[in-house]
Amino acid sequence: MSHISYLLLVFTLCLLAFSVASKDNQISSLNKWIKSRRSVNPPHAEQWTEEDVSNLSPAHIVPQEGSMEADRIEKLPGQPSVDFDHYAGYVTVDAAAGRTLFYYFAESPHNPSSKPLVLWLNGGPGCSSFGYGAMEELGPFRVNRDGKTLYQNDYAWNKVANVLFLESPAGVGFSYSNRSSDYNTGDKRTAKDSYTFLFNWLQRFPQYKTRDFFITGESYAGHYVPQLASLICSQNKKANRTIINLRGIAIGNAWIDDTTSIKGMYDYYWTHAINSDETHAAINKYCDYVTGNFSDTCEHYKQKGEIEYGRIDIYNIYPPPCDDNGSVKNLPPCYDDEFVDTYLSRTEVQEALHAQHTTSWSHCSGVNYDTINSPTTILPTINQLITSGIRVWIYSGDTDGRVPVTSSRYSINKMKLPVESPWRAWYNNKEVGGYVEGYKGVVLVTVRGAGHMVPHYQPERALVMISSFLKGKLPPSGRE
């Protein structure tokens, strides 16, 4: 192929990516991160060992200004009446640097004292767990199209748990630092700060100190969640007591292993008829998935595979793309980003949230995230968690093409775990909600008809799935 033809190929790829994903910053953030792994500066970080985690040494008690009562939200602008308490505010993780993380916390309306505590983390890296997780996926509210009022989410996860949303690392959403160099960050700083946040948040909400605790998240949180869980286990072990009562993790459409994620992505393209036989054969011929070293020829055919699928939303491959108003004909909005951006940029909303004023809130930040030292695989960390007795679920919306179910299956297969519960369908309202298979230490769950953001695309099925996870039971069979 001539140099000019190659440039045209790359230019066309950029146009396609921009036309479909320009309005969804979580998409563009993950795309940027994935592409950085293919660059002339490939990642060289080794897997996290138990010694590495032990040496992170996060801070514990950090002087704080906030309190539980001060963080209580009276009522958000445009909010309907609700029967639960919710809170928002800041927890300082580094007093010297003035580095502080923003949180939103929604208690359960039904017997919150008996419900577990669940932390939700979005990925990116560098995207908001409040803007995406709380306001577009599993939180108690969604933003109306006017950008001024809210409506209740009938399938909010606080129906079954007390749910905490953390904006991390500093620089994401309302979280910030007074030291600009803190916006150059990576996995280790993110894990340490998240741990320090949790430890100090529990001092503010002491009734949750002994509560069963679970960490959930999606996308690049396939790094965040297992790494934070590993650090919690390490700190509990060093203290010879339970500091944080971690019981399990659940990660959705999660990037957890570079080579299996990339192979699973292109195999998904082909098996779902959005790539040609010729391109798929060339990718398998020229791409070395064993070493992860991809030649220029391999990269050429991977780019060709990206172009071949055309103008679709690769994070949810079947619906038509959104129009300029964020909707598909008379269907609900594809993404609520624009409405959420507008709502969270309002001064009165920021005041109600006890947030630092910012003139224009955005879902994803300008954080300079370290891709070079990000581990190429999180599977050893997941194995450490299994050994520690931590419940591990990996769930996958089956219409996501960017971090597809094939990638999740290949990653689990790489761990060579024996099957304990054979593959079967699970049901919700007498319909197949997805499929489940139980391995020794890991449960794989698919969610039928869901894209990358599972609770957004299939909220009812996502609630059934997470309820089962919290109970430690497989999702219901048709006989239940």
C-alpha cells in the first residue's frame, strides 16, 4: 500500500471515530487509551505483585473539614420527592497538596442499616463516576432533556444497597488538587488515593465501618477495581485486622488484559458480521497475540477492521447512531451526556452538591494518565483476590464491540479455572436476561441487549444481576 493510501486510511478512521463518538467522552477516552498501547512507546509495566501492593503505603487518617451532616443534600434543583437520604462532598486525601476527591452517596430507601455498602467506579481513564454512573446508569436520578429537572430511575441500585460514587483520580469531575503536577497520574496513585478516601470517608460515616463492602465498575475500572481491592486486602493483612470489610468485586465490560481484550475485540467484529473474512484472516496472521508485539502490518489490518464496521456505535453495535439531539427518532436519548453537562454546570446545582464551583462541568477530564506504567494484565491481581476469598464477578453487555464478551471470555480462559456451574440462561420477567457460567473463584455473566454501559442500556436486567451478586447467588434460572 502506498504512503498516501495509508494516510487516507488513517484519516478515514479518525473521521469515523469522531462522527460516532465525538459526543461521548467516555468512549473517546477509552479509545485514546487503547491507541496509546499501540504507539511507539508501548507499555512496559509488569504485573502488580503482592509486594508491590504492600509497598504502596497509602495514608490513613488525613485532617478533614467535612462532616456527615454538613454533606447531607437537602434537595437537588429540579429533584422529585424521595424517601432516602443522600450526601455529597469532599474527602481530602493529601492535605499538603490540597488533593481532595468528590463523592456522591445515596442510601437505600428500604432498611439502609441492613444493606451492604457498594462503591461504583467509572473508567476512562479519567471519567466521572458521578456524571456517568450516578446520573446516567445506576444512580437514583436521571436528567430530563431540559437540563434543569430530574426524574427517578426505577432501577437504581440503591434499591438493594447503599451506593457510593467516587470521582477519581483528582482532576475528574469535581475532584481537584491545588498542585497541578497531581494531574499527571496513573494506576498506583489512583489506588492509593481511593484507599485513603475510603478510610477517611468511613470515619465520617462510622455506621458503615463494619458493613459488607463491595466494589463495582466498568471499562477501565477493570484496572481500578481489582487494584483497589488488592490494596484493601493488603492493608487488612498488614494491620492483622479488618479495616475495610471487602466481600467482593464486580466489573463490567472491563479492560483487564491487553492481548485477550484486543483479540476478543477483532474476533467479535468478525463473528458479528462487521468485518470481512479477508481482514479477519490477516489480523490473525500478522498480529502476535502471544507476545503482544504488533507489527506495522498488523496495525494496518487492525485499522482496516475499524474502518470496515462503518458509522455505528461500536459500544452498542445494533441501534442506529444518535442524531444531533442525542436521540434515535422517537426513542429515549442514546446518551444523556449533554443534559448532564448542562445540569451539573449550573451554579445552584453545584451549591446543592457542596461542590467547588466550576463554570463548565464535563464528564471526562484533562488528566494526563500514565499509560506506559499501566500493567498490561490485571489477571494476576484477580487471582490474588480469588486466593484471598474475595467474590469476583465479570459481567458483560453482549452488544458492546469495544470491550466485548469475547474479550471477557478469553481473559477468564487464560486463568484456566475449572468450571463449577455450567453455562446456562438466566431470566428476568420470563425473558432471557443473559447467560451465566460459574468458575472456581469467578462468575461470568452476560447481559442480553446491553452495550458497554450495562446499567444504562438494560437497567432492569442490570439490577437483577447486581442483586444476585450481592446475595452471592447466580442470577435466576427460568424455574425460579
